[in-house]
Amino acid sequence: MLSNLQARDAATVLHPYTNLAALPQQGSLILERGDGVFVYDVEGKPYIEGMAGLWCNALGHGREELVEAASEQMRRLPFAHLFTGKSHDPAIALAEKLKELAPGNAAKAFFCNSGSEANDTQVKLVWYVNNALGRPQKKKIISRIKAYHGVTVASASLTGLPNNHIDFDLPLPQVRHAGCPHHYRFALEGETEEEFASRLAAELDAMIQAEGPDTVAAFIAEPVMGAGGVIVPPRTYFEKIQPVLEKYDVMLIADEVICGFGRLGEWFGSTALGMKPDTMSVAKQLSSSYLPIAAVIIPNWIDEALNRQSEKIGVFGHGFTYSGHPVAAAVALKTLEIYERENILGHVREVMPHFQQRLRAFGDHPMVGEARGMGLVGAVDLVADKASKRPFDAKRFAAAKVVALAQEEGLIVRAIGDAVSICPPLVITEEEIDQLFDRLGRALDRAESWAASEGARQAA
């Protein structure tokens, strides 16, 4: 029976990424407070937040400095916009800091409110800039199967997951999807990671040629694919992809929404994976998710093209009411200050070998086909048969079963197709990592008993 809060929630709140028909029977997990890497429900039960919220709460809960940064800014200037030549100090200082941290030739930052808005902006900038450069036909953008880039009309088109397209009439006609760089699932028998990477690069080359190089404008990629299942690219992947892009004058857009600000042990995932992007989208850990803020970081040549085109038209006709919101910008600045002062990147580098060791040990579990990850993010891929890599029947909802059992064990993780993903706050300690994986291990063992008793391993 639902509690009063659960019933009110089911009656009034439209939940993202939820089976809306099942929610009124199951009820939501209603959280009340957080402390460090733990959150507590309304009955006081603690959970390790094994997903850092949605890949974003890097510093954990209860950071008073961030609360103070917000309250101080709200007292001083609670709102100001960046339209029509207006500005304010928090946005200026944050843009300067992002320009300092970003790899490559960063020129300016455009602020928005989410990763979806940032990647939606990337699409518009690609089209706008190519019009400015006299290339009106160069408009197609290549993403990848299983990529996740957001849920607005344009960013959901870039996303390479069926549930983001079905019955939303997506993707847009200018978007294409290249092969997914998941060696475990898509490599040919006996194909090494390097050989798989070479094949993907060759397939991308062939796709661009088939589309017409003068029509292909950009290629967008997450350094490590997040919400598509935590897919780490095969060795030499970006090393082989980038020459193809350069050959056809195709921009590389790095979606750093999940990987940015320390998740892989570097400021940006692009650095960790050897990417050399033209532009970058950042969000989530930019403010440790305490307030919504995101940015697109652009190089000089794009800035110059935007200037010329806006001079011709009379205005750069893009922006959001809350672009560079002063309170969100102040919190983001304080977040970056904490990352540097507390050497959060150094902490990640110190604990990530233990995280990956505990994660990869699940590769021997009878329910797990592959345990994969990088830095402080990972996933276990569930299989009904390890030898053939056959997944569970989708109607069995095996990953969702593991997630539900983990929640009973006091751990929040997430089901993504056949995978269970883990992405804790960056401040997690080795002791807390052990608690996280001990709880996940118990959930997997209970799920294994369920699979045996329910005959869930039988082929559909």
C-alpha cells in the first residue's frame, strides 16, 4: 500500500524515465536528506548513492560552502540575464575559469541549464557556423548507436537509444548514427580491440563518403558513453577516428556532460581518452549538481564565425532566460574552487584502482558477462548465458531486478538495458567503495537465486 506521499506523488508528478503505468502500484522512493555519499528516505533508511544522483553529485551532499555561495549571491544579485549586452561577475569569472581549464584553443563559453540544452545548442551552432562559412549543405551530424546526448528534440535525435525515438517522431533527418564502440558486444570473433577500432574508423569513413563529405558537418561523442551503458571505447579508438574527421573537415564535439570535471581522473574525459575536440559540452559536475548549469565551450574560429554572422543578421538569436544564472554560476565557481583546493582529481586517481578492482571482480559472477569501467564509473552487463553472451529475455527485466534488490540492500544504482551502472560521488572513500560493492554483490547473489527459481535463464 502506498504511503500518503507516494500516493500524492503518483497523482501529481509526471516522472522522467519511468514506467508511468506501473508507478501508481509500486510507488516512488521518496528521499528526504543527504549526507556525503549517503541519502536517506522519509523513514530514515540510508542508501549509498551509487549513481551520484544522475552521474552528477560529485561532492556528495551537505557541502555548506556551496549553500553559502548560493545564499550570498541570492542576497547580492539573485537574477540577471546575459541578453542584449548585459552581464554579471559570476558568469564572467566562470567563463574565464572554463577557458583556463579546457584543453585546446578555448575562446568563449555559452551558458545554459542542462546537458540536453548544451548539445541542442551544439547542433544549432554547427548549422549557424556552416551558413556563416558559406557551406549551407554541410549540416549532417553523426552520433553513435547507444550514445546519450539528451532529450530535447535535437539532442534526443543525437541520442542513439530506441526509447528516446519511439513515438517521439525522432531522430531529425540531419542526424546519422555510426557503430557503437562496445568491443564485448560488437567485435567480431577473435577481433582485438585495436582491430575493432580500425574497423569502426573504416566504417565511419565509408559512412561519410556515402553521405557526401560536403554534407557532413560534425561527429559527436562522449569520451566514455554513459547512459547508453558505460561503454569504454576500445584501445586506439579516438586515435583512429580523428584522422577520418580531419580528412573530411568534420568537427569533433566532445560531450563531457558525464566525464567532465574528474570522473575519469582528469579535468576532462577528452584528455583521458586522447580526444582533440573542436567544441565541448559540460554540465552535471560543473556545479556538483547543486544548481542547474551547463556550458558549450567554443574555439576562436567558431567565435569569429559567430561574430561575422551576427553582424550580418544584426543579432545572435539564441539563448535562454537562465543562461549564466548568477546563483548557479556562483555555485559552479565555488565547486571548481573546491575541486582544486581539495585535490579531488588526485583523490579520484588514488581510489579509482580499488574501485575498478572491486568492479571487475564481478566478471566472475554467474550473472555477469562483462564488468567494465574507467575512473569512477562502471557497469556490469548481465547475461543469461556467459559462454554465448546471450542476454536475459527483455520481459524478465533482469537489470531492474538487480537494481530493486540493491535498493533493498541500501544501494542506489541504475538499470540501463542489460547493464547495471555505478557512478558514485567523486569524494567516495575506499571504505565506502567496499560497502558499495558488498551491497551490489549481495543483490547479484539474490538475483542469481531469483533467476534459478524463476527459470529466467531460459531463452525466449
